[in-house]
Amino acid sequence: MKRSISGSRNSAGIEGRIGYIFQDRSLIERALTRLAYTLEMG
């Protein structure tokens, strides 16, 4: 996944790819953070 200059993932791009727009942005950030942690900790 691409990161913006601020280091956060491009949630709008992800929303476009999955075809769903999150009204509560904290939900997508939480999901992506947990996924990244899980992948790193393996």
C-alpha cells in the first residue's frame, strides 16, 4: 500500500479499490493499523 508524505495510508485509494466509502475514517485507520501490526508480527 502506498503511503502519503505524512506516512498514513491513502484511505481514499483503498476505499476506491474495495468499492466502499467509510463514514467513520477511524474505522479504516484502525483496520489498517491492525493489519500492518499482524503482518509485521507474523
